[in-house]
Amino acid sequence: FAAVSDMRAVRSNGDPIDPKKLKKGVGWAESRGGNPLFMKNPTSSATGKYGQLYNQIKDLDPMQGVSRDSLINNPNLQEMFMDMRINEGIGGPSLSRNAEDLEEEYKGQLGEDWDFRPDEVAALSHFLGRQGARKYFASIRDNSSFQAPGVNKTPEEYLRIYNEGIER
């Protein structure tokens, strides 16, 4: 598990996703850029700058002996796991693959209601999970309500904060 510090842009339907931009926006939406007050979600296992689900990574080799609180205090591990999520995936497809697949699946179905950049789709799949993002896009298509699971922001609010973060 090597950290990718100089990542190249990944592609989603031909449009580049800048990993640094994606990380900046997700970091802002999840923890206001690493603010200690927002690094440990009290209602889920979301942990660290990027809100990585601790329960999803706790049994991976680099996490041997690393508690949730230790992860909060280890920015290098947080960066490594976010790089993995973007490029390789953890327990499922990567965020870049999610962006590509979801855009391919829903852009045509939503037509003029599709107003999402590939990095926003990747961010939504980080926030909601791949299936949650699918349900969100289907709710737009079907003109039905969508509720993010748990105690969460709406997808629209998440994207607003995400985009605020990439502009910082």
C-alpha cells in the first residue's frame, strides 16, 4: 500500500478528474479541511480529513494496531487511504470508476437534468457510496425524494460544501 503523492488525473468519460481537487473538496466537505472538531463522526465510523469509514479499513494490513483515534492523528495514512479510494477502490470500485460508470448510466437518462462534473460524481459516490449515488441519480430521474442515510447533509448541500472547498 504505497501512497501516491504525485497522482495523475484519472478519466471519467474522457473528462479528467484532478485527484488533488477531488481530495481538497472532499476534505472540506467531510472535515472542513482537517479541522479536529470534524474528524470523528459521532454517528458513524467516518474518520479523518476525508471521512473514511474506519469499519471499512480497520482490518487492512496498514491498519494493524491503528485505532480510530490513531488514524485521526496520522495524516499520512489518511492520504494513503484516500488515494486508494480514488485510484484502486477499497472494498469495491474506485471513486474514479464510480464516476465513469455512474455518468455513463445516468447522464443519458437525466438529459438536461444532468448537471454534474465527473469530480462531483466521484465526490457523491464517496459521500453516499456507489449504490447510494445510484439511488440519488434515480431519484432525480424519477422526480422522487431522496434521503441520505443516517444523520447527514443532503447531496445538494454536500456538493455545495465540496465546491466551496475546491475554490478555497
